[in-house]
Amino acid sequence: MLTISGEHKMENESKEKTFTRREFNYGSFRRTFTLPETVNDDKIDAKYEDGILKIHLPKKEEAKAKPPKEIKIS
């Protein structure tokens, strides 16, 4: 299982002559994925850049496709 969760908080305050206004905005998310048996879970890598989450799920060596075998027919 792979669980991804995040939280976002934003606070905004503006002061005028006669009043002060404060705004709060909170949000969170959580998502769970079932990973196949072919994923090497020890080498999972994730990067968050420019608002994009990139997750690298490498395959185990035994799960990688083997090159086709050529058999000569006489």
C-alpha cells in the first residue's frame, strides 16, 4: 500500500483604519494506492517541484521484460 497525504494552510490579514480582517483557509487530502507485487518498494522515490508530485515506482529485476528469444527452424 502507498499512501499520499498533504495539508495546505493559508492565512490572510488586512488592516484598515477602523477594522482588521483575518481569513483562514485549511485543506487536506489523503489517497491510498495498492501497489502490484512487481514494484520494488525499497527504491520508491518522490519529488515535489512547482506544484507537481512525481513518484518513481521501479520494477523488481525479475519482473522486467526479457528480450525475445530467437529460435531457428530448419
